[in-house]
Amino acid sequence: MLEQLDELYNEALEKLNQAQTTAELSAWYKEMLGRKGQVYLLTRQVGQLDPAERPQAGKRINAIKQELEACYEEKLAALKTAELEAQIAASSLDVTLPGRRQWRGRLHPSTQILREIYQIWGKMGFQIFRSRDVETDEYNFELLNIPQHHPARDLWDTFHTITPGVILRTHTSPGQIHAMHAYHPEPIRVILPGMCYRYEQITARSEIQFHQVEGLAVGKHITFTDLKGTLTEFVRRMFGAERKVRFRASYFPFTEPSAEMDVECLLCQGDGCQVCKYTGWLEILGCGMVHPVVLRNGGYDPAVYSGFAFGMGPERIAMLKYGIDDIRYFWGNDLRFLEQF
Ligand code: PHE
């Protein structure tokens, strides 16, 4: 029996050395050490041996098994390395092939316009003041001189939450009050950018969410001339030095007097086209002198302080600048649109 075992061991080793591929090696493993392999078959014979011979034969067979397993592992590692090396050597690498372009994301058109706006106002001495999207009725309306049943509330259809008095802001103007509370009694020069929400039917011209950039300047001796000069300068920097502007009288409860500012149409240069509805002008923002009631609500004495405020829509500006005819593109998540910016 022991002789037979030695013979098997030698034979197994010899065959192992002959294996050239991992496939041959697994065939070898199956034949020798597998569940019905030769070593197993001999193991079964141990039971039929003379009891005196059994321990020695058993010991030997276990040793053989272990040694063969070890040899197998070693050979397997060697063959795998060799196969990998052969594979690398066989495949050619063309270093002149151009690399694959990484797909890069980009900034949303609104973000791009917002950043342009921040830069212009930044250089003109205005800081960014962030204000919350979820507001109270008090800040969004009351403190801005729009009391409960005031018809002007119809201008801003509102999203209400289930908590009474808590709403999504319909404009960035409530930020004016927050800024005044934060700055009082210092003078103020801030812009307040952010998302606004209105409960409206979505059309090509109106969305339920959009950005606004509010502006607020409060100090002593600020006049309507400052408003006109500052906003005109903004337009020059944003749309070019030759761009004409005009102010039209308007109404907002939180400014007095109030105005809307138009710029000369960007597409037809004032000649009249579809975009400007043949007027030659495009409306880009609402503005006015801060209403005395609003100044007082912000903590400033209107007898001593005055100020101006404005609110512009970056999406609207982007639409005018790039000739985008439908505001729904902005939040529609259509890459064909977004990739153009
Ligand atoms: N809040 C106004 C709107 O949403 C815009 C505005 C801001 C007008 C500041 C005047 C002053 O239409």
C-alpha cells in the first residue's frame, strides 16, 4: 500500500509539471485531488487494510494530499502570471490613439447669468445677502406694506404650507426686511438672489419657480437719481455701453414712487421684432424708492433714511440675451437645451 502511495505521488507530481495552462491544471486537480480523484480512491482502500498498517497508511495519505495541494497552488499562481504576461505581450498598445474625452458637466444657464449679475453688482459695491425661501406671510406681505385683503396680493399667487402663515416666498422682497434688521443702523448695499415660487399655471412665459435678484440700498440722502444712475450703469455693464434704457411709472406697494425699467431690445436693437412685440423695448426689472412704511418696518427712520430697491429675473434676462422663447426649458432637465450653454 505504501509503495502504491509513493507511486501515485510521483506520478501526480510528474503530471503536474506537464500542465502548461490553467485549464490543464484544473483537469489535473480533478483527476488527482477531486471528489472522485485518485487520492480519494486510495483513501477508501485504507479501510480495507490490516488494522496494524492503517495508521501509517493514513498518515502518509494525508501528507501526500497536503503536499499535492501546496504544489498545485504554487503552479496555479505561476501559470496565471505567465498567462497574463502572454496576454499583455500579444495585445498591442497604440499610444497614438487619441484619448477618450471625459464627459464634463457645466453650469446651468441660470447659474451662469446669476454669477455675471453677482460680479457686476459686486464691483459696484453690493454684497450678497442670502434670505430664506420659506417665509411667513408677515415678511412676504405685511411688512412690505401689503396687508391681508390688499388687492395687490393678487399679483403674487402663493404656495401655502399646512402651517398657517408659513408660505413659499413669492418674491425676494421679504429679504429687504431681513437685511434691514441685520444691518440697522448702518447703510445698506446688498443684492438678494434666490428662488421664488408662485402658484401659477405654467406657460411659456411663467413658471411656478424662478430666480429673482433683489437689490436694496439704504442710507442718508439716497434719491431717485441714484436709482436711475445705478440701474443704468448695471445695464451698461450687463448688455453693453450703448444699450439704451427707459423708466416707466409703475406700482408696487413697497416702493414709492415705483417704476419698471426697459432696455432697448437685444435682438432688433430697437427696430421692433417679435420678441419685443414690435415696441423696441424689453422689460427687465421693477424698482422704486423704498416706501417709508417699509423703512420703518425695517427699523430705519424714514425722516432720516431713504433708499431704493429693485427686483430682476435672471431667467428673463437669459431669455432675452439668448433668444430663449420658453421659460419651461430652464427646469425641464432637457440636455439638448442645457448643453447649449
Ligand atoms: N418684488 C417685485 C416683484 O416680484 C419686484 C420689485 C422688487 C419691485 C423691488 C420693486 C422693488 O415683482
